[in-house]
Amino acid sequence: MPLLFCGGDLVCVPGVEVAGAYRAQQDEIGLMVTWTMPCAE
């Protein structure tokens, strides 16, 4: 499972949680980070 960092701060664990300090406010544009396992061929 990937972990998204900004400097030394853990910002997001996709599909689990986003750190409160990095969440978009109601009047801001945000992103939804998702993780999909690659398909095995």
C-alpha cells in the first residue's frame, strides 16, 4: 500500500485517511487519491 508524504509529513494513505491539515476546505478544490492494484498478466 502506498503512503503519500509531503516532506516528512504523512499526508495520505489512499482509501484509508487523509491528514486533517491537508484536507481541502469546503470552498477549495481537492483531490481524491485512490490506489488500484496493477493487473497481473
